[in-house]
Amino acid sequence: MPARWLLTFSIAAMLVIQGCSKTPPPPVDPSAPAMVEVENQSFYDMNVYVIRGGMRARLGTVSGNTKAVFEIPRTLVSQGAQLRFQADPIGGGRAPYSEEITVDPGDTVVLRIPPS
């Protein structure tokens, strides 16, 4: 089962929670896509970006109070890849960043953007 991450954007702090399992995970398929599920609880529409090193790639837009799923570009995901995510509010102010996390092929990252 792929690892599952939960990231919550907030002004005060970012929280990263990794699911745990008692059985060892199956071997990772290096060609498996990594996905990001975005739950936008904010009123603002958000442009969502993934960042690795100095490279930023736009994943897409999530309307206010909706959910969306995006595939993370394969060029950014490899075994042990360190990624950050950004949610940029359209017509809003500050665009928060997540903590840097490890994302492997086959992982699913969940971004929850709280109401603002």
C-alpha cells in the first residue's frame, strides 16, 4: 500500500502526518504515479504548485470548497524525492508553503487547505 501523507496549510504552522502500517510495504514500482489530493475548505480558488529544488510546477486549480486530484509530474518524483507544495489563492493574499516531505513513486499526498 502506498504511503499516505496529510498536509494542512495554516498561518501558524504546517502539520505533516504519515500513516503507519504494521506490515512492510510491498516493493515500489518506480513507474507508479504519485498523486496529490487537494481538499480546499477555503472560499478562495487556489492554484496548486509542487516544488522540488528550484523548480516549481503548476498542478492545477481547485475551486473554493471543492476537492481535486492531480498527478505529480514524474520528472519531480523519484525514490526519496523531497517536495514542497504551495497553494496560491486567486484574488487573495499570502500563498503558504508546506513543509518539505519525501514523496516516492506510488505515494498519495493529501493537502487540506483550511477555511480562511
